[in-house]
Amino acid sequence: MNHRVLGLALVLAIAGCTPFQRGLPPGPAATPPAGASPSLQDARGLAIARDARALIGAPYRYGGHDLDGFDCSGLVSYVHRGQGVPVPRTAADQHRVARPVPRDALKPGDLVFFRIDSRQVSHVGVYVGEGRFVHAPRSGRPVGESRIDEPYFAERFAGAGTFN
């Protein structure tokens, strides 16, 4: 009897680890079928946001799209791929192909796009709720969380979208 309780406790403890802490990719694919109900889409968005948050602290690496390091679009690609959702590789292509979402209708798992140094979208993050997004900011700064209403990002906001 004690072995069963101990075994169950061990399984629950392991399940509570985040993907980045374990060095594993995000959880198994949870792709709702085409035309899925909004609740299934919301669940997938929450999983994408959770997986992005689990990567906070991961190193920045230009062109990176795995646990060795991420750039902004590589982070987005990685967490979507972990949920079975293919997305284009660059921030500009992600912006071009994503289904637009009004800023006031953002949900966890949606994407937020920015024009940092040009007219073209050059930065993307995963919206996690309450005005916050997870992104790989730049060389020398690890994956982190920021607010879309911070002056720097508010001035450069280019729109939002979803693949969910």
C-alpha cells in the first residue's frame, strides 16, 4: 500500500515539472480537429502560453528554435510545434499568415507582433494573458516576459494574430 502511494506521489511530482526544467520539448500535441469548439481552441492556446512561460530563462540564440536557444520566431515556432501546430519560421511570415486578432480580444496563446527597426514586422511574442507576453528579446537577454503596454512595445505594436 505504501509503495502505491509513494509511486503515485512520484508520478505527480514528475508531471509537475516544466518542459524547460526537464530539458524536454513541450508536452504532447493537443491539436483540436478542424472546426473544433472554442473551448478546445482555448485549451490549446492555454497550453501554448504555458509552454512559452516554461521557457522563461532559456538562452537567446539568433536563428535558434530549440532548447539550445531561441530567437523570437523560433520560440513561437517551438511552442506551437509542441502542440502540433505548424507555423512559418520568421516573425514577418508568421504575421502575414496568422489569422488577425483585435488587440482587445487577445487570448493566451495568441501572437503579438512588433516593428522594431523597420516597417516590416521583426519581432513576435506569445500572449500569456493580463497584457503580458513571452518573447526572446535579443542577444544577451534570455527568454522573458514583458507587457504590451510598456512604452517601448506599445509604440512598436504591429498587430496580433493566431494559428489556434
